Amino acid sequence: MTVSVNPLPDFQRDQMLVGAIRLCGVLTAGEYPAADQIEGALFHFRLALDELQSDGVVLTTVERTTLILATGTAEYALPSDVLDIAAGQDDALGTITSALGTGETIVKTMGRGEYQNIAVKTNQGRPSRCYVEKQNGTKAVFWPVPDSNSTTFNYAKVRLLRDNDTGATTMDLRRVWAPYMVYATASGVAFDNSLTDKGNNFKALAEAKLAKYKAGDTQQGNIRFQIRHNAKNW
């Protein structure tokens, strides 16, 4: 089923909090939550985020972006919020484009061992491989080293969510997590207002959605194992 592109898919933080409060039925028609009600809902919202983190779920979003390449420079430190580069079909990490309009070149991923075994790492040309280093920050290492005809690397970055310290912050959660966060928050708000039955119902809904999303591995993507070794007899 196709979803209309007109409605915004992402909610602001306070939109989610207000939605959770309204679910509890503690507001009259047309009434907006008071500041203390927003603060109370925010407490449970943050608890729900902490619970996801304790379960090993790292909430991220994928965003298309570009990296400007410099002639003769192979290594590039990516922004601090970038955890990884999303690999597509056939291990493609992105494409290299040139200001000369000579088309795009697909850049595929390679492992650390493969990169270390390249005898000459200083050859320049249009990069076709990229090693992503994820220690002390995320770094992209290209081979061959970009030449003057390799100006832009187009890729999909996997980054952490934006800080949500203001109510107008857009929560760029992947769509599956918004319902869980709203129901988990509504459960806490309901219990705060002695609405035990509603609190239990919302908690059950939140737990059911959490189990569904984790079982479907919707957040962390598909996992593949690749074995690379240099053994002669194995």
C-alpha cells in the first residue's frame, strides 16, 4: 500500500508528548496540556528511550549526503554523529561524481584486512573501493586515492538521532518506533493519573510493538557474515 507523501512522516518531540497525553483522556476537547503535564510526559518519554538503549537498540536514521573529496587525500573523518555508511546492493557504499560530468563510479566496501594487503596505497585515480574505519570516530578511506577528476562522494550516512532537548525538535525516528514511543509514554502518563487500566493497556500495546519491531530487525537491518582470510590451507 502506498502512503501519501503529503503528510510529514516525522513528528516533533512535543507533538508525540501531546499525543500520548491525549490518549489518556485527561484533557477536555480543545485543551492543550499544561507545562507540568508536558514535563511529566517527557520524563516517561526519556525513560522509554533509555529502555531501548538498555535492550541494545541503537536508534539511528539514514540520510543521503555528500562528501567533498580532495586530490591526493585518501582518508576522511566523517561528522561526529555518523556511525556508519549504509551499504546497498552488492556492497555498494555510494558513487563518485566528477565536476567534469564524466558520469558516476560505484564505490564498493572492503574490509580492513583487504585494505592492509594493498601493496601500493598511494596510486591516484577514481576510487572504486572504500574502507570504513569505526574506531575513535568514523573514517572513510578510499582506494585508489582520489584524483582531480574525483570531486564528490555520494553516500547514505547512518547517524544518531538529533538532540531532542527542545519541543520543536523533529524526532527523526524511523517510522516503526514512533507508535512504540507514544504508547510507552502514554502508559507512564496514565499511571501518573491513577488510570491503572489504561496504563496497563498502553503498556501492553507498547510491549507488543517493541517485540514485533525487534523480531523484524527493522532498526538494525540485515546482518551478513563475510569471511576473508589469507590462509593457504583452510
